Amino acid sequence: MNRKWTSLLTASLMTLAFSTQAATLLVGSYTDGASQGIYRYAFESKTGQIEPTPQQVIKSVSPSWLVLSADQRQLFVVNETPQGHASSFSVSSKGEIKPLNQVATRGDEPTHASLSRDQRYLFVANYAVAPNPGGSLVVIPVAKDGKLKTVVQQVRHKPSGVNPERQAGAHVHSLVLSPEGSHLYASDLGADKVFIYRYDGASPDKPLTPAIPASVTLPPGSGPRHLLFDAKGRHAYLTLEMSAEVVMFDVKDAALQERQRLPLTEQKDAAARAAGGLNLSADGRFLYVSNRGTANEIVVFSVGKDDGQLTFLQRRSVEGDHPREFALDPSDNFLLVANQKSNQIVVMRRDPRTGKLEETVQTLPQDAPSDLKFIE
């Protein structure tokens, strides 16, 4: 067989391997540069390789956060623009994505969203860079066909004002539901608080009401960013962006009780303090936290089996700039990092036994990646 036919056969076999064995990786990105929006890739969990050529490119303006429905047949994104929007897409059984509709979020620069457990509402965090009127939380109904309706509820918080540059206004950074779906937790960087709301899907005009207690207060100027619950909802973990710390909470009757607060960096320079996302391994034994700024690291902790407390394990460079978000693949053997400012996705091997991150197996060029989600 000549060299030409050998190359064609090899390429065909590689394509077949990806098409029959791969998971689907969705990448959201900022579209201020060369990116067009959402990219759909094949990911091979045996090797940790992303097929370099995307299977589909879906045009969407700065889809910075992606949310999949429980059955993974609907995709919702927030479009992080000065006049924010949320967009809805259908996902076929083959993973093909088609746009459905888009609605205004009544706020600026939305950065995060989550879907109610009953799939009836999309909760959107309008971060809003400008302090006036500042950020807000909005509730958007989801129709049975997956299309979004207009906002039915909007909530604004009072800022702490501790940092005059970054906390003059409220900045809702993330909205996370408790595992059973009864409460919504709003991390507000501008208020130095996590606000807690009861969710009632039977109340169409006002699905959210303040819980008791209505919030938990974090250290002044710390800037709460992302919250994550363990599988049983007994413990929660929170990144403090501005102080570059991670907080561990006990959860009881929806209230958050702080048990532990640990630094993500030993560097004294404020430029090294920019905590980002966090993820737990599937078995709940390890927590991974990103710290951006000049640090650009993933910090690994082991998680106490009974008490949920954290023990430092490892600090690993992301080999790029500004890890906006990261994700563990479906096999839990690889960790993928979206390095926004260095325009790349870095894939690292993970040891499931020790939890530690090992060698880099791939670096894929990708303009301004912001979020990573898998369709299984």
C-alpha cells in the first residue's frame, strides 16, 4: 500500500475511533476576537485527546457559561455582553445543536446560570461591571419546547463597598442550587455574601423568596465567586476571588456554617489572588480549585470522608494564562483547563487514586475559551 493510501486509512481510522468512542465536549468562548461562539468537539477519554477539528461551530455572542438540561437535550447559555442575553438551543441525539431563541436578562454581563431541578426556570447571574445599577439575579421561565420566556423576577443586593473599585455595586457571580433543588445560593462578589433563597416552582410570578437565614457573610473585601455542594449536600465549598481562598461549609437546614478557610497561594502580591472555579472528583475524595492572576494554577485538596474538611495536596501550573473554567472528563482520568487569555485548552492526566494532576497530554488552540461542558 502506498504512502498516500496509508495516510488516508490512518486518518479514516482515527475519525472512526473518535466518532464511535468519544464523548462530546462543548466549549463556550468570548467572541471579542476570532472565536465564533460555541464549539462542539469529540473527546477520547482513553487517551485524553480532543479531536482538533470541531464537529460543529455554533455562532453565538460571547457564550461565557453553558448549562445542559437533565436529559442533555437542551442547552442554555448566557451571552456576556453589556446588554446581557440568555440563549436556548436544542441538542439532538447525535449531539447536533440548533438555536431556539434568545431573551434579554435585564442586566449587564451575565456570567453564570443554573436550571431548576424541575427544569421550569433558568436562573441567571447578571454580574454587571458598572456599579450603577450593579448586578442582579433574574428568573427566566423555560417553556416545554425549551424556549426561554421573558424575566419574571429580578433581585438586587446591597454592595459591601469595602473595595471602592470592585465592590461599589453588587456583582452576582454565580447561582447554584442545593442538590435536592429546594434552595438557590447566590454568590455576590460585590456584597461579600452568599444569599440564600427558597425555590417554589408553583409560584410563577415569584419563584424565589429569602430563606431563613437569608445569607452568610464572608470576610470584608473577599469577593465570593463560585459555590459547589458535595453529592449528599452535607458540605459546600466556595471560592473567594479577591482574597484567593477556599471556604468549606457544613450545610444544615439550608444554612451555611463555615468550618474552614484556606489560602490558594502563598504569594503576597495582590496580582496573584484571583480565585476562579472549583470541581469535585466523581467519588468526592478530591477538590480542584483554580487561581488565576499571576499564579495561574490548579490547587488540589483531599476531602475528609466524614467531615468534608480539606487538606492541601498539590499546586499545578495550568501552563497558560487565566484559567477561566475547567472540567473533569466523564472518565475522571483527565482535567481540561480553559485558559482564556492564552487561547488554549490544556488537558492534564489525573491519577484517580491519589487525586494528583500529572503530565499534560494535549494543548489545543482555542480562542478565548470560557467554559467546558460534556455531553455523555
